[in-house]
Amino acid sequence: MNVRPLHDRIIVQRLEESEQRSGAIIIPDSAREKPQQGKVLAAGLGKSNDEGKRIPLEVKAGDLILFGKYSGQEIKLEGIEYLIMKEDDVLAITQPGKTESK
């Protein structure tokens, strides 16, 4: 994927929940709720404040996040579904991404 989100937007791939549990009721895909957890694949450079100074995002590529049920816009790139959302739609970071050491 060769896409870079603009400003304070991020690209997220939903994390799939376990498909079936022992003794659980099987729910068809059409009735199943989509997970509200995902992995940040790409993040924009941040938004500008009133003085024109860029404010960097707190989330970065590799972070595992929680987001609201109706957050973001669904898009499909190369046959794979992603979400594009603003950083404000992120409720929490559950696992920070690993930073590369140089």
C-alpha cells in the first residue's frame, strides 16, 4: 500500500476477533458487529495550529488502538478494507508500536 494520509488522519486496519468459541452461537457475517480495535498502518504529519506550526500526532504506525463504533470512512484498496479516520476518533492506544532504534 503506497498511500499517505493527510494532516491529522490515520489509516487503520481492523483487527478480527476470534471467529468462533466453544459452545458459542454462530452469528452470520452480515449480522456480526465489526471490531472496534485496529492497527495503525500510516499516520499523517499532523495538523497546523493558528500560527501555522505543525502539531505532530500522538498515534503512529504500529500502534494498536480502540475507536468508536461509527468512526472513520471505510475504503477498499487493492481488495483490502481499511478505515481512514482523524486522530480525534481514537479513544485509546492499547499497545504502542515498536519504535525503530538507529
